[in-house]
Amino acid sequence: MGKYEKLIKRIFEGKSDITPDEAVNILKKLDFKSTPTSGSHRTFRKPDRQSVTIVLTQNPLKQYLIEKLQETLKQEGYNNE
């Protein structure tokens, strides 16, 4: 199992130790593009998908952002198995 698969598994398990950098990396891996922003937030967009905003100063991520990542992964065809 590679590092991205392990990260996806941790996200689906609802682990509370997911970092903003890990979230950014997984969104980039899913071909989400970062839109120009300033400050502590970074928004990622992909056509026909909901945008995902990551708060870069929240380390670890709050539960609602982990749930948003789970929802995004499901939309991309991943499941929690």
C-alpha cells in the first residue's frame, strides 16, 4: 500500500491527525487546482465538483474538514474499504 492509499485510508477512518499539507497533497493528486487566495485559506476547485477550502493554520484539521475530504473522495470514486 502506497503513501496516498494509506492517507486515503486514514481520512476514511476519520483520524484526527490529518495535517493541512496532507489534505493539500491529496487534493492535488485528485487534480484539484488551487485558486489564488491570500491569508490562511486555500481553495481547491475542479470542474463539476464542489470546491474544498483548507485552512492552512489548522493543524490538525478539524473534523468538518475531514468529513469534507471524505465526501470529496467518494465523489472521485474512492470508498472506505
